Amino acid sequence: MRCSAGLDHDSEQWAERKRVLTAESSSRWAGSITKATHDQWALARRGQLAHIQSLQAGIETITHRLSRPVGEKGTKQAPGGYRSTREWHAKRRRLCVLEDRLQAVRADREAAVVRVVRGGKRLLNTRHHLQEAQLTEEQWRARWQAGRRFLAADGESGKRFGNETIRVTPDGEVSIKLPAPLAHLANASHGRYVLTGRVAFAHRGEQWTDRVAANRAVAYRIHGDTIRGRWYLRRPGRSPLSRPSPWRRPAPAA
């Protein structure tokens, strides 16, 4: 829904997306999902702009070198010509390719079209090169599912330990506020599920402890690492407390 809205997205559409998700989960999780999809769209837009700038820089460099005599040496201020006629013709074809790509990407940007792959395009393309990546289809599938699966929740100042959705106590206990359709799986009061493992922030742990003790907002993100066989809890953002904390895989609910 976020990608289809394009540049016409506004607060009303944001609220509508959240209302639709709230009916299937809860207001808290709906807000988290809505923000995550919007952030992914914004990241794709920034990547799209960076790609356009990269193509423009490549076109300018090739155009300049094609305009110089073959074999001309460059200077510190500008590159010279290509070393041979064969290379000149190859770069001329390369220039046409880059110009076509730039035209297509510019058209997408003007139409507010982005292409988002949950799990990442690189991992998606690896599916077609399993032998080169030294992966079996089962191993790739496990990484693909892990890359597309995560939990994230923004913090809330004034709430207990700074986050009502994903709560981490000063002694490392992690609990998750389950949405209404999953409330029957709760193993603690108030619809919460407490994980069996505990976390510890080795990097600036004292600052994190002071923050949660004062009920100041703390955002968390939980994701799995199939290579190490671990789950990680990370505090996202440009923060000195953003390094991840690993813990053992929690046991499944009985």
C-alpha cells in the first residue's frame, strides 16, 4: 500500500493503513508495521537517488574520456583518453547502456515508483547462483526467511522501561506484547510473552540501564542470524547504544 501511494501519501493515508492493520493485530503493532514499511520506502527512494547520481557521474566521466584523443594521458585535474581504439568502442557502447538505465530510473523517480525486496535483492539473486555461493536450497531458504522476518518497536517515554511493545528489564528479561489474535499464546500477565533467554548490553550497558530505569524511550529490533544460529536484539538508530545483544534461541511455546 505504501509503494502504491507514491508521493501522494499523506497523514490520512497513513492513518487508514494503520486502521486496516489494527483490525488484524493491535494498534501498537499496526503502528510499528506502518512505520517500518514507510521507512523501507524512504530508504528505497534514497537508494534510487544515489543510483541516479552514480549513473550521472559515470556518464560524465565516459563522455569526457571519449572526447579526448586515444592514448592521451590524463592529469590530476581530469582523466585522459582511452588507451586503444578497441577500448574506446567498448566504452562507447557502455555509455549507451548507462544512458538507457538513467532514463529508466529517472522515469521511475518522477512517477514515484520504487522496487522493494523484503530480504534484499542480493540475497534474492543468490537463489540463481547457489553453487557459486556454496549454499544448498535449504540453507538459502533459511536465510531468505530470516531476512524477511523481524520484530521492531519504537520506544515510548513514560512507559515501563521505555517500551511497551518489546520490553527489556534492567536484568535482561525480554518480553513481547502479543497482538490480540495471538493473546492465547501469552505466558505472562497482560498478554505478554516472556522469552526464555536474557540479553546483556556489553557496550555502554550502564547508559542503557540508566535510560530504561528512568522509563525513557528505547527502540528495539529483533532479528535472526541463521549463519551463527542466534537471535539478536538491537537498538536501532545512530545511538551509542545501538550495538546488538545476542541471546540463545528461545524455546518454542508449549
